[in-house]
Amino acid sequence: MEKIIKKLKLYSELLKFEHTIFALPFGLASLLILYKVFPSWGKIIYILGALVSARTLGMAFNRLIDKPFDEKNPRTSIWPHAKGLVKDWEIKLIILFSSLLFIFFCYKINFLALLLSPIVIFFLFIYPFAKRFTYFPHLFLGLVYFLIPIAIDIALNENVSLIAIFLAGAMACWVASFDILYSLQDIEFDKKMGLKSIPVKFGIKNALRIAKFLHLITFFLLLLTGYFYPKTTWIYFVGLILIAIFLTYEHSLIKENDLSKINKAFFTVNGFISIIFFLVILINNLYYHFLK
């Protein structure tokens, strides 16, 4: 039993399950915004299962493809796969199992979701290769997250609404921005290995500017979401002000000559932003239905 627990901890460390905090609350918020008829709890479980299994698939494949680089990078060389604590065949099994699980959940959601599931898997498989052929891999990651509200709209309503597109764009820009910030840690290593990123192409100063611009777009798209969402109350816009404060704080932590607080900006602040957005939507909807 002790060996099993130890192995599960290694898998958790490998897949960074704590990073699910970025996608899951935002996905739940999208669900609360996009439903027309509140779905059954069974469908909600299938949607959450699809989100978690897709993220697991993407992370495991990313680890497998990046292993040759992760072994050489001082920052990542201590990760389980880089140290050989999790073998390649184990990662491949995780990829296979999570792929099948994702397809199963899509099948249980509706036929359209099942039909479109290979597209999601395709983009999850493309992303790890992006930094080998483009200086904009962050946008590929943003595209993966763009699919979340779109997929949820398809799961709930079997169509794609304008609000879903605004939400998708907001999530894509938010994720692409903080991925640029995260990649600043590896700028020298990436240059040495011939890997591409926005910081490698444009330098730290300009990369920070691009990240700020993407967060501005995020805020603007969330404003549009609130404008077109028929259940929007004052609570939503107060929540957006709070999110804007957190985004501003995130950028204040990282300076051209001081990257020491990247992890705090990446994980802690963005984790709070995702949770706050979900809570804002939840409270907004409760207020709209019961107190307004």
C-alpha cells in the first residue's frame, strides 16, 4: 500500500494536478453562464470528467515529448519523469487511459461532443511541439483553453453561442499571458537548446508588454461577456474590478530585472483569479434568481 501511495504521489507531481485550479473553476463558471436549462448532475459529472481527463492527457503527453529537454534543464531535471522515477511506459499508459476516458465522457455527454472529441485530442497533441516550430507556443496553449467554454456550450446546448466565444477568447488570452510569464524562467535554457518562445524572440521587456496586452484583452472580453449575459448583475462587474486588481498585482510581481516571484505570480495569483471568477458567477446567479 505504501508503494502504491508513493507512486500515486509521483503521478500527481508529474501531472501537476494542483494546476487543475486554473481550468476547473473557470470551466464551472462557464457552465453556470452557458446553461439554458440546468443540466442533470450526471451531465455535470461527465463534463468535469472530460475536463480533468483532457487536461491529464495533455499534461502527460507534454511530459513525454519534453523529456529530453526536461532532463537537461536545471529547473525541471528534478521532476519525476526527468529523474526516471516515472517511466516512459507509465506515461504512455496514462495518455492512453486518459484519452479513452475523455472519449467515454464525451460519448456520455452527447453525440456531437463525441464527434468533436478527436479535434480536442489533436490540439492537445500539437501543443507540446509548438515551441519547436513557432515563437508563439503560448498562443497554442491559449487555443487549447479556448476550447473549454466552446466544448461546454456544445455539451450543454449542442451549439456555440456568442457568449461562449467571448468566454473562450478571455480564457485563451488569460492563459497565453501567464504562460508567457512562466516561460521567462527558461529563457536562457530555451535559447541554448534552440527552443522558441515570445521571450526568446522579443526579449523580457517586450514579453512583459505582450503579456499585459493579452490580459487587457482578457478583461475586455469578460466585460463583453457581462454585457451580453442576460443574468448579469452589479455583482459581476464588481467581481471584474477585483479580477483587474489581481491581474495588475500579478504584473507588479515580475520585473525585467527581477524574475524571482514568477511562481507566485503564475500559480498563486492565477489560482485566485480562477476561483474568484467562479465565485463571482455563482453569487451573481444566486442574486439574480433569488434576491433581485
